[in-house]
Amino acid sequence: MGIIKAVYKDEVLKPLEKLDLKEGEEVEIILKPHRSDLEEKVRELEEYLSTNTPKPFVSELERGYKWFTEEYSLRKLGLKE
């Protein structure tokens, strides 16, 4: 059957479209609240991200190599004697 939207009012869940069901037929319902405040949530997220963005790196990178010294690496490449 698929996903059907419904409205809950006066303790009754009323579908917003006609259901193809027989009288007395049993169904399984999974409730998932509809977010009608999406625009507000997007605005809040935008505000949060604009004030909590990561800062760029301001320190100089260290010159060097992870496993070998610069001098050793240059000698191995034949760029330094």
C-alpha cells in the first residue's frame, strides 16, 4: 500500500486519502511525526554553522619528514652529496 499521511484529532487517526481496505481489516501502523518546522530547523542550523565554523590553520608547517631526515632523503634522491 505504501506511505499514507494522516491527521490525529480527538484521539482518532484520520487518513488524508482513501484507503484500499476491507471493513475490519487489520493493519500495522508505524508512526513517524511530520516535521512542519523544517524552515526553522534549517535557519537554526545555518546560524549554528555560521558561528561555529572551524578556524583555518594559522601556524607554519614544520619542515621535515616523517620517517627520514631531509638530508638523508635528498642524498637518496641524488640531489645532495
